Amino acid sequence: MIVFDLDGTLMDNRPRVVAILHELAEEWRRNHPEAAARVADARAEHIGYGFQENLRRLGVLDEALHAHGFEFWKSRFFQDPHIRHDIEVPGARAFACACYEAGATLVYLTGRDLPNMALGSFASLRDLGFPIGVVGTELVVKPAFEIPDHEFKRNVAPALARLGRVIAAFDNEAANCNLFVEHHAASTVVFLDTQYAPNPPQLEAAVRVIDSFERST
């Protein structure tokens, strides 16, 4: 079995953030035209971790607009409809397909939640060409939005053994990679150096690091 996280691992969600920023520009256009113009120019390469930090990066410095923008983003980012904007991390689809074709069971273990994001996640995996909805694939999501992602994965990681032996795990959060080293010590654990939460713990020495799934030449 090979375990993949989604956001920042197989999926690049920066286009989702950009789509929301462009909607926010329309929301602000009448009353905050300067801020609207700045967020309307957002591109994926401008996007980092943290929505309010992204607003600052784009030149929107008004704290009141940060608060409004954050709520606007939150009400959309964690919902099924906007997941369609996600794209694959370079090489991710081909790598996942190769693993599946080689006989591995694929488990997509994500901090997305069942009520709000499961259907969109399934559709996104399908539409981007990842193996899903067939024998040998599992999409595992949080039962509720309020559960912290790391707590959820800490509870689920040991239970994965009921599906088989974990031979590899891929995640973009150092804490989750270390978790797999702890619970599945014989597996290959890989950290995706893409976007991640601030102040991560130090990676365990056994964890390998990549920034995409593309083969180096």
C-alpha cells in the first residue's frame, strides 16, 4: 500500500486560492477598488501558505480587509465546488498511475472532511486522471471539519495496517511524515517540499525529500 496526502502533495491548490481571490476582487470592486485591483492580479506563483499572508504579499495591508477576506476565503476553500480548480503537482498523476499499475493499493489520506470536501475530492482525482473509484484505491477523509489534520492522521495511521502493509507514504507536512516513520518504520517516507504550515518540526533522518514527482534529468 502507498499512502498519499492530497493538498501540497498530489494536488497543487494554489489555483483554487487564485480563483477565490478573483471572486474576492469582484466583491471588493465597488467599495475597495485599489485592493480589488491588487487581488485581481493574483497568480499561482504569488501564493504561499496562509491567506492573510497572501493578501499582504499582494499589497493589501488593511487589517479590516484581511478579516473580511479571510472569512470570504474560508467559506469557499473548504467546500466541494472550488476543488475543481486544483491541478496536479508535476508528475504526480503519472507516478500514482505507475504505482497502481505495478500492483500497489493507493490510499489518499487527506485532512479534507467528509461533509464538505469528499465529493469534490473524488471528482478532482477522477478528472485529473488519478486512479480512484476502482478496486485497490481508497479515499480517506476526516469525519468532521473541526478535527485537526494531524490529530486525524495520528489516529488513522496505525489503522492503515488493516488494508495491508504500508510500503511508502508521501506528505507535505513534516509532522505527518514523522508520524509515518513512527508507525510504519519499514516504509519509505517522502516529504514533498511544496507548501506547508509554519514552524514545522525537524524531519526524522529517515525521511526523503522531493519537490515534485518529475524525474530529474
